[in-house]
Amino acid sequence: MTSTALEVRLAARPNGWPTEDTFEIAEVDIPTPGEGQILVRNVFMSVDPYMRGRMNDVKSYVPPFQVGQPLDGGAVGEIVAVGEGVSGLAVGDSVLHGLGWREYAVVAATHAVKVDPSIAPLSAYLGVLGMPGLTAYAGLLATAEFKEGDVVFVSGAAGAVGQLVGQIARLKGASRVIGSAGSPEKVKYLVEELGFDAAFNYKDGPVAEQLAAAAPDGIDVYFDNVGGEHLEAAISSLNVHGRVAICGAIAQYNDTEPPAAPRNLVQVIAKRLTLRGLLVGDHKDLQQQFVTEVGAWIASGQLKYSETVIEGGARQAPSAFLGMLRGDNTGKMLVRF
């Protein structure tokens, strides 16, 4: 094992879209785990939309990244050293933890979750069986209170969360599942591979018009990964007592001006709509149910998922993150070390 490794630091807070200059690649000594700690050689790390918000120096549900310090986020890797007092984990075990953006991480053993690469590929624990998967499952079933027969619309439907929301809705008995995405290839993927009833490219025209054509009888549930124009369109299409799970607003994360939409929130009153924010951390009670049910769907082939894996480790992590913000990925965006 080498004595040094790379980590990615926040070099400056972005104003608008981040650039490569937002990040700094630093070489550091590989640390030694102390009591109760493990040393993990990361194999995959995740880049996720919420990380953009953490680059701003604002108070939120998770502390902001600090300039000059390494970023963090979901990662999965192999234990290469174990400190004193650690039980239940050993060298060679694979673990899921929260210190990505670096080649080697010292992690408190209590903050690592052992995963089994014989059940699913390690990458799956950062996607379909990880935080994005639980977000989709809990967001649709608990936050949006999905009911059999609902018409469901998902924005960002070819992303890590969206691709699963639509399939879970279909498997749970939705009468119609509609998705939006940003390219003809993604639209084709949603319909032909994932079984969406309809999908459209939001770049082809006004979202409201395309959604109305895809859902002539309206929608009952909107799973929002995008915000802005998509949310406004969904509000117009929602039926009485429709529900919205607001998971993200990636269309607005890099804006420097307030969003122009939605401008039709008054319809929330007449339609008695429910708009509810979604944080996956509120739904840990569904974790086992989620793994059991989704795992069975994957094993049977009823649920499919895609990953976009960027090779090159820490040096390629910034470009992977920027690509994810642009929508370059289909499914979960990952970096392999």
C-alpha cells in the first residue's frame, strides 16, 4: 500500500454553476485508524445533486462544505486496517460509509455499514439499494401517499431516483406512469426499458403542454426532482387532492436569480393539493422493508436500473459531479477508484 493518497477539497464557493476551479486535488498521507476506527480503501463514491447546496455557505438540513477541506458523501470500499476496540468488522470486509471524495478514509466503525458484494454489486449500495433507492421508495409511498390506480408523473425520470420511482409506481399498481427527461435517448430508455407508459423530452417544448398531452385525465402524484417549470406544470395537471413529493429542484441549484415558476400556487387551494418536502433521513424505519421488497424485484428482473460510472478516481470526481448537474448521466452517477 502506498503512503499517500488523493482527496478532493472545496477550493472556492461557486456563484452559479461550479467549475473545475471549484475543486482542488490534494495529496495527503494515508492515516492510521485509531481506537474504534477503520481504514477504508474506497472503490466507488457517489456524486449527488444535494452536494451542490452544501457548497453554499448557508444554513440547511446538513452543514455546508468548508473551503479548503475535503468534501464528503456516500462511498463504498474495502477495509484495509482496523483499529483497537472494533468488533464485527475485519480487514477485507466491504462497507458503506459517508466519507467519499478521497481514496482512503478513516471511518468510525459505528458509522460504517457492512455490505455483501455477493448479494449485489458494490455500486448498487450507493444507488438502487442505497440512499437514492430509499428516497424513491419512501418518497413515493410515504411522502406522496401513493395509492393503487394513481396516475404518477416523475421529473428527472432517468436519474438515480427518478428511474426507480416510476418503476415502483408501476409495480405497485399505478394506472399510468409518465416521466420527463432531457434527451431522446433517455425518453426511449424510460418507455422501452423501464416500462413507463409515456415520457417526453422537456427540451422539446413547454412542459405544461407536453404533460397535458401525456396525461389527458390529469395526474394524482408528482414526484419532483427538478422544480421550476416542471412543478408549475404539475400543479396545473394535478387532480383534486393530488399530492407532490418535493425531493429536489436541480433546475434551480445553480441559478443566481429567484425562480420564475411556479406562478400558479393559488391552485393548491382550489384543488386541495398536498405539497410535502422529502428528506430520506426521516424514513429509516422503512429501510428493511425497502431492501426486502426492492431486492426481490431486482432478483426477479421486475425492476431495472442503470449506472453511469466514471473511471479515474479522485481526479475525475469533479468532472463527474459537473456532468451529473448537466444531466449527462443515465441512472446513478458514480466514480470508480
